[in-house]
Amino acid sequence: MFNGDTLRDAILSAANNISNHRKQVDDLNVFPVPDGDTGTNMSMTLANSARELEKISGETAGAVARINAAALLRGARGNSGVITSLLFRGFSKGIGEEECVTPQNLAAAFEAGVKAAYKAVMKPTEGTILTVARVASEAAREACDGGKDALDVFAAAIGGAKAALAQTPELLPVLKKAGVVDAGGQGFVIILEGMMSVFQNGVIIASETAPEAPATEEAEGRNAAGEFESEITFTYCTEFIVNRSAECEKQPQELRTFLESIGDCVVVVDDEEIIKVHVHTDHPGNAIEEALTFGQLVHLKIENMRDQHERAKHDAKEAKKKPAKNADRTETFVAVTPTKPVGFVSVSAGDGLAELFRDLGVDTVVSGGQTMNPSTDDILKAIESTPAETVFVLPNNKNIIMAAEQTIPISTRKVIVIHTRTIPQGISAMLSFDPESDTESNAIEMQKATERIATGQITFAARDSDYDGHAIKKGELLALLGSKVAFTETELNKAVLRLLKQMIKRDSQFVTVIYGEDVTDEQAAELEEQIQQKYGAKTEITLVKGGQPIYYYILSVE
């Protein structure tokens, strides 16, 4: 059996292990496009948990598993990070409130984790991290039923995971062709091996890299809290989690009602085990006293917002004295009370794109996209800072959709995630919104609008690859049609014109060309003239300065 401190150390060891090997996992990605790489996303997700677990000691295994699951959920980045968080969320349910990890609850933990992960993925693909986790779970159950102790059950799980990982190329031809195993599956094995180091030898694997620091207001970029004046009615931002007492018969709604009587911006989210509280009040002591009647308090935080606001204004003034870089841009979101029925959150990178989405009616823009996948918590904070009862979320990247969907059960708003996989799909979805229609009808129409848009993108190859029948060399220009590699090219304007030739059909009416931060205004104007000469007679051409990284051009045809 393993106690809570041992489980805590095991997860810390896992976080260090995946951080140490994240480049190795990143390099397994077979898609040549620069992306929010698997190893990096898994590492950043685990790092969020490590920061929380380092603060605790003497907790039960159940409490450690619960704290870990909550931190992973909020810190999840990219699909690989979300799936990892779901595996550990199920793991927490399997451990329950037990004092120690036993063979029985360990096997149940693996099973619950796999069930949660498979349930969350719309179309589960075998040969991925899902397969590796499932086979690990089956091996753990077999060892448990065979009378093995907890260490042997965990060892069996790792053995199953490694065997499944070795078979992933047989299940996914693209892996076999590239001569690699699945990146997510490899990351999961590395996480399990990090845990095993503690379970078996009592050794926490040391970190070989600098710790992943969360974004701070001091980071170079925009400080939204400091740039805009707002009235602060109450002084103290008070946050805490209540571990619900089994003897308490009171309902969380009663706590919400009390908090609303002494403050504003009240957020009360609960499940069977905890109540998460956020309130702005002049009397945090009263909020704490009332909450103690529901159970024990953990993660208590009280901050003076008036003092914070003054410091934020000073920081914003200082930040304006030097230019900000898109990749380092940081937003500080503040939870607000809904004042309208519907609002919008969009993810994008580049000042031009952010401004375009705001012009289309988006309330809150989350900085992110390819290579910069925002976490679930980043998106959740943006939702809570949007003054609307129902919030539509536009991820605009296939690797951000799952993180966005994880906000649905933990937000105080009604959240509707439109599955926009590209920037043009997000723009089309916003243009199709009808303020006279209801939210359900709008959700359907916005999703349909994404299907009417053809998206093309010009980027560069991040690695040598043999993908989709293309022998791709690192540094070549890549033309993407949807998510498929259309061709490679060496001359930028030629690549755009070739791609548009494939995209424009007889009934095409509108062409939008969005140019990125690595394209000058003069280069974009020259390209626009070439497009006008070739397609201007039959289509309306629009040139937009998006300022996005990674993609030289994003093309939209409708």
C-alpha cells in the first residue's frame, strides 16, 4: 500500500520525468506542421499539478488524488494534456477517500481513468494514448485479481502500457511509415515510470529543466486589468475550497445566497465532494465563518483588489513604454457578473486577428493557437470574465477543442463550444450569429457555417517527414488544405496561388487572405495584386493583416 505522501511524491516524480523527456516525446510527432507538441503539453499540464502538490503534506491518498485531478483539469493544454487530466480524474474516483492506495482501488483507478478518457473523445482512435492506457488498465486488473500487492499491480500496468505502446505502429499506419510509436502513449509511459521510481525505490526523479512558471502579470505583454478602469465595489477577492462534511445537510445554494448578501461576483461550483467558492466582499471573515459550517476549508486566498488594481495600472503604463511580442502576450481576466444574455470567447494569436474578432462581436479573446495551446483554466477565466449568461467559445484550432469543452461542467455560465478548427471557421461562425434567434438554433447554424468555409494555410515544415505521400524536408513551405498537406513549395507567393487554385470553385464568391507577422505590408500588397489579376473578376478579394505567428498566410474561400 502507498500512503498519501508517497502518492504525492510519485506524481511530482512523474511531472519531472515528463518534463525531462518532453523533447523526446515532441520529436515523435509525425505531422510536419509546427504544433502544440504532445510532450510539451503533457509536461505543462503535469507542472500545474506539481505546483499544487508541493504545498501539501500528510494528506490521505484520496485527498492527494483529488487535488491532483483538480489541478490537472485546470492546467490541461492540448488534446494530450486533456486526456492525461481525464485519466487522472478517473484515477481519483477509483481511489475515492481511501487512506492508502491498495491493489483493489489502484486497479479501479486505472479502469475509471480509461473510462473517463474514452468517454470524452468523440471518435476514439486505437493506437494512441487511449490504447496504451486501456491495456495498462487491463493488466492492472489481472494482477489485482491474481492477488498481487499494490507495487506489483502498478508494475503490471507499466508492463501492459509498454507492450501496447510497442504495438501502436501496427494499429496506425502513419506511425509505422514514420518508424515511431505514438507520442501521447510514450508520454503516458514516461509518466508511469516517474511514479514507479517512487513506489519502487522511494526516489523522486529530479528535474533537469527549469520549472514551468505560470503566466504572470509581470510577463511582457498586455495587462488587461490595468488598462481599463473599473469600479471596485468590494475590497477583498476571497477564494477557497470547502471539503464537504458528511454530517452537513445544508445545500451549496444556501452558501451562495449568503455570499450574495455580503458581496458580488459570487461563484459557487460544487460536486459530491467539494464546493469551490469565489466572492468579492468587504467581510471575508464572514464568508469564511459561514463556509466552515459546510466543512473544512483548503486553498484559502484573500487579495486586496484595490491595491492590486493600483499596481496593475502602474504595470500597464510601464508595459506600454516597450513593444509587446505576440508570443509573450498575457491577459489578466477578472470574473464579472453577467449583464447580457449572450457573449463570445475566441482563441487567436496576433493583434490583427484579435481586433477582427472583437469587431465581429467577440467579448474576450484568449491569446493562443498553434504551438500556444491555452489551458482549460485560461479559457475558463475568459468565460467568467465575459459578462453574459451564455457564452459561445470558438477554439479555432483542433487541439484546443477538448480543453474548451472541459470548461462546460466547471463554469458558472452556460458554455457552448463551437467546434471551429481554423480561424476562418471562427470568423464564419461569428458572421452567422443571429441575435434574434435562440441559443440552440444559433449553435446549430454557427456549426453549419464552419462547414461552408474552405481553409488553406501556408506554413513551414518543422521537421523532416514522410506524410500523406509527401517527402517533406524541414524548412520547406507547407501548403495545407484543411488539415491535409496539399503540397510543398519553396516560393511563398507561388505557394499561395497554387493553393487558391485548388480551393476556388465555380460558385466561390469570397476570398479572404490573412497575412502573418513574418509577411510585410508590401509583400502582402504584391500578393493581393497577383490574386486580383487571377481571380478578381469572379470573386471578391479581402486582405487582412492578422499578425499571426507560424502561418505566413491563412486563406478562406466561401
